[in-house]
Amino acid sequence: MFADVVLRGDFLGVRHDPAQPQRRPAPRPDLRLRNVPLGPVAVFGASNFPLAFSVAGGDTAAALAAGCPVVVKAHSAHPGTAELVGRALQAASIKCNMPRGTFSMLHGSGRIVGHKLVTDRRIKAAAFTGSRVGGGALMELAAKRPEPIPVYAEMSSLNPVILFPHALRTRGEQIAQAFVTSLLMGVGQFCTSPGILFAVNGPDLAAFLGHARSILEGQRAGTMLSRSIVSAYRAGVQRLMESDAACHVAQGLPASGPCGGQAHLFTTSLDAFITQPLLREEVFGSSSIVVQCPDVKSILEAMKTLEGQLTAGLHFDDDDTADVRPFIGVLETKVGRILANGFGTGVEVTHAMVHGGGFPSTSDGRSTSVGSLAINRFLRPVSYQDLPDSVLAPELRDANPWNLSRRIDGRLYSNP
Amino acid sequence: MFADVVLRGDFLGVRHDPAQPQRRPAPRPDLRLRNVPLGPVAVFGASNFPLAFSVAGGDTAAALAAGCPVVVKAHSAHPGTAELVGRALQAASIKCNMPRGTFSMLHGSGRIVGHKLVTDRRIKAAAFTGSRVGGGALMELAAKRPEPIPVYAEMSSLNPVILFPHALRTRGEQIAQAFVTSLLMGVGQFCTSPGILFAVNGPDLAAFLGHARSILEGQRAGTMLSRSIVSAYRAGVQRLMESDAACHVAQGLPASGPCGGQAHLFTTSLDAFITQPLLREEVFGSSSIVVQCPDVKSILEAMKTLEGQLTAGLHFDDDDTADVRPFIGVLETKVGRILANGFGTGVEVTHAMVHGGGFPSTSDGRSTSVGSLAINRFLRPVSYQDLPDSVLAPELRDANPWNLSRRIDGRLYSNP
């Protein structure tokens, strides 16, 4: 995808306001603008996606596409995979005659190597996928540098799902099946795993919970990615089990082995969800809480109290439309992606994808870590005033040798 | 300008990746994207531009254009002007039937009112033009919030000017005239005032200094904007006078009154500039330092040591072109605007303007505070998956009722 993006060149964002030498009281200079790369980027490999979000993941691809050299800090949970992928990237960069240093990789502790990397004055941005504590530490380090740098940290998300009344009544069983499938996907180790569901309490929700329970109880979870992930998951489930605020209603079959996962389903009341911070903490793995709400309006109010989220899933039928509309406006202030009649676990790598959202789902909700728009996070605009063609980059010259889309005097001309 | 930008709607950045129900192994969902406003923005009025960078300045205009309500913290240096402009804005917002709260303004101390404003959980971004200390304090407050928010602080800039050998030889007197005019403009209270000049030492530079000196000595400065600005300016000049590192070579005629300005010109060696931090501090007012360098190559090396800058001005003739080219690549990593044969003091409000740059010229070099691109700083993208027209905003519907430019499957289609 980024090959197309780079070749098309729209990411350069070229603009030109031609000189107006006759303008009164003062002539207008010639002004041209393009985006330039931020500089070397530190990419922190994620533990939960040894391929898609790690050494050769979206951030590395987006940074290289933007023209930024990349230094990866390999995640200690999969050093061998990181090494294999890192060597492949380095071989490719040599084969393509890229400048030395286009790609490099470091192993080691996050506290030592990661700290050194994000505070190195040559690094101009950092990208991270992981825990709220880890991301918060990077944000703090980056902010305290003599020259603060942007940090794109993707940290935690409950990914609220709302079941609207008509859909719950007419398609409860089907939604329960899709929900359990999504919850079990990757043993719940997707950033977009459905951690919390909201629905109006009553017989339709009871039937949904019955379906979900019977499906879940027949599902065996897989092996989780690392001992630290599985122990954090089990501790999170244990806290919910011990809490008066949540009711444990179902569990799946346990996977064997030290890193075996097991799915869990809880219910709670809306009051408890609003007042108990424990219920708003991400439990990274196949655990989810169904919030039993008095009515749709109270669900809308609950949405206003949520922190930032990567996704929100709305399950609704035509007859729910009037109920759904006000949710869009509220969720837009929090989430990166709003989806209808689906679960967010699948993340398409396309042009209209946003894998981002308000804090703490990400540290910087102004961008995405997945999809072609991710290139923007590693760019900044520069303006060129009255520079002759002899020193201008080709993309800025009048002749437009690269046949780029350009904005001239504010008007957009797309390339043919 | 923003009226055109809003009506054209390109800032919405609409993207659509249509569904591919036949795709294997899994169908592709329908994905649409648009930019939404960040939410309420706190704008801190600047002391140095009671109109252009204050209550109804660029940040307020850009935030309103993006759809963000604005709360202005009026600058205490011009409360009356702020009040007049604020009332005009409020009257306009009522006349246009804008929602209540679209625009509001607070007076009071930065430490109390400003602090409360930037830490209020309803505020989603802050924009500031002022001192490095003030901007740094806002950045720290914003980073420590439970939900950190973006801060766009424009703080300090030396705005380096480089005089290349041929231009210096052939047009030294003319450049000296333009330099002094720029230095005196607004009594040096432009963020883009030329604070530092670099040139190769020798007879041409001596002649240039002679011209600058004789022009400057005939120029009477104006009255500066406030007592705090004039006292900071005088203290800065005093520090340079007392330093062994700088040589005081000229001064203009003093303006009368307690806030009277007076222009000053210093010289220094490149060695001193590199080693003495005092010479790299912005002196906000009509003071400038000429750095006498051994050769062009050493100027290029000096550029690599600079912090971020709003502008860099290059004075060159055709015969200097080969010398100029490597400067572009270095300056692009630091500055927001590179200009040829001019001074940065004039800032055009157009589409291709960048009034921004690396830290500390701004806290976030990924955007601009002047020009139509400024709207981007108050926007974030949201993705909509499989949502039917019945709940989609008009700009996202297939029929494209607003006739917007859109990117479909990555390809840009500009509106006619």
C-alpha cells in the first residue's frame, strides 16, 4: 500500500501560491509548501503482534515511506522473530541501495535501551504499542527532552460495543456468536478486543447472555503470547472475580500449558460501571463485561464518561436508527473507528482506516497507526518563499515533473 | 480565507474504501473517513500582536473553522483591545446563530486563569504565542493532565539570515537597507525578526556592516508594546553589551518615553556563537548579531547546531547556487519557512504559508499557526465502518451532496 502512496506523492501535500508582483500595498511573494520527513524515528516493537505491529509493522512502514530512518527497539518477548525480520529488512535496504542507517534494530531492556533511544537527541519521533504504563513512561521521557518529540503510543482500549434493542431482539443469537468469536480471536490479545458491552436489561439481554454463555463454554482458548501477558491477564480476571461490582457468568475451556488462556464473561450494572474504576480497566485477553443498563438514554450518558477508545461497535437494525444517531456525535469525540454490526478485531490496512483514538487508547488521537494515513504522523510542512527552481526540490517546481496533485491558490488539482 | 476553506470542505479529508463482499479469504468492509474537530480550544492571546495573534487571531479563526469552540485567555498587556475584539466576536456569533459557547473570553492572570483553563478537562487543545517560559509551562501542564492535550506554543526564534558571498559582494548595500528595515519593523517585536546573520568575514562583510551601521544610526525606533517587553529587551541588550563574546557595533536613535525602543547591532565570531549560549538566546526587539564566519562551509556546519526556527533567510545570486543547495536540506530539518532574498518579517496569510518550525520556535513543528493549513491542528480523523447512509454525516454519503473532494480507494478526486 505504501508503495502506491509514495509513488502517487499526495502525501507531500504540495501547495503553491504564485507571486503577485502587482499587488498593493505590497507585492505578494511566491510561496510553495511540501511535507518533509520528521527525521529518525524510534519504533518500539509490540509484544502482541510480533509481525504486524513490530519490527516490520505499520509504524516502520509508515516512517520509511515518509522518508524517516527507523531504529527499532525489538520486544524482548520475541527476540528471535525480531532478529529474523530485522535482518530481512536490512538485506532489503542494502539490495535497494538505501543509505546506510535507513533501518537498524536494537535488543535489550526497555528501561535501559528504550530510555536511551527515546532521549537520544537525533531521534525525532517515537512510536509504541503496549501498556499504559510503558506508553506513559515514553511520553514523559519525550516531553522532558531538551527538544520534546512526538510520541505515538497506542496503549489501552475497552472497545465498547452497544447492542440496540431491535437488533438485540431479532439477532441476539447471531450477535452472541460473532461476539464470542471476536472475544476469542488471538486469545483476546488484539488492541481492539471487545472488552465491554452495553445493552438494555431485560429478557432480550438475558437471552443474549444465555447464548453467549453456552457458546463460550464450548470454546477452548489458545496459548497466550508470553508469560507476562498471561499473568497480567489472570490477575485482571482475578480482580474482577473478587470484586462485588462484577458477576462472573461464564468461562470457556482453559488451554493447557503455562501460557494457556481461558475466556471469561462478566456482567455488571450501569451504576457499578460508572462508580467502580476497576471495571474500566483494560484486561488484556479474552475477558469481557456486559453492562446491564436501564435504557438506551443511560447508555448514551455512559458513553460520555468513557475515556478515549480505538473502536466502538454499534449493533442495530433499521428500527434502531433514531436511537443510534446521537451516539455517533458522542463517540466521535472519543474513538478512532465507529463500526456498525461488527466487531473491531479485524483492522483493515486501507486508506480510510483509523487505528487511533482519544487518550489513553493512544497518546495522540490526531493520527493513525494503521493504513495509508499513518504516513502523516512522520511528516511536517515546510514553506519555501521566492526560491528559484535551481534550488527547489523537483516536487515544488512549476513544471511539476513528478506529476503531483497540487493545491494552487487553495484550489486542489489532482494528478491524472 | 477560512470561509473558502470551510466551503470547499477539503479539510474534512474524506476517504472511502468501498466494501469488497467477494474478497477472499474474508470480505472487506466499507470504510469511510473524515476529520472531526478536536473539541473546545483554549487560545492564549499574544502580547506582541493585539490583533493578528490575539483574540481574533489566526488560532481563533482556525479553531472556529475546524468546528471547535474557542475560549480566549485575553493578554493582560491589552485588556481593552481584547475586550473590544471579544465583544465583536460574540456579537457576530449571535448574529450568525452560532451555538452558545462558540466563543468566550476570560481576563486574568496567566498563572491562575490560564492554568485553570489549560487543565480544564473540557479543553481539548491549547494555542499560545509568547515566551519560552510561558509556553514551556503550558506544555508541562497539558502533559500532566489525566488526559494530555496538544499544545501549539510559538515561543522563540532567532530567524537566521545567511548572506552568500556573491550576493554580499554585488548587493551588500541593498541587503543592508532591507535588513535594517526588517529589524526596525514593529520595533523588532515580530516573531520573525532577523536576530542573527551569518556571512563570510572579509572586506565585503565589512562594507555591509558599514552600510548597516550608517543606515541604522539614522533610524529612530518606535515605542514598544509594554513595559515588560521593553524591560526584557533592554536586559537582553545589556547582557550582550557586557559579554566579551559580542562586539557592539551600532545603535539606532532611541525613542522617547518609558517604552521607547532602540535598535542595536552586534558582531561576534563563529567560535563564540558556537560556544556561548548567550548568543543563541532570542532578544525580543530590534537587536541583531552578525556572525563573522571563516567560510561558507563553516556556516553550513553552524546551521546544524541551531535549534528550531520559524524562518531562515538566504541571500544569494545565481553564482551562489551551488553553495546554497546543501543549506536547504539542513534548514528543512529545523525551520518552518525558508526564504530567498528577503526577510521573514512579512508573514503572508495564504495556503502555502508555514508559520511554525522545530522546538523551541514552536512546541509542535507538525503544524502552522498562520495560513489555511492551520485548520489541521484542530482536527483528528475518524473512521466509519459499514455505517448506512441513515446515520452517516452528509459528507460521508455515497451521493456526496456537498460535492467534496474525496479519496476513493486511495485515489484523489478533486471536486469540480
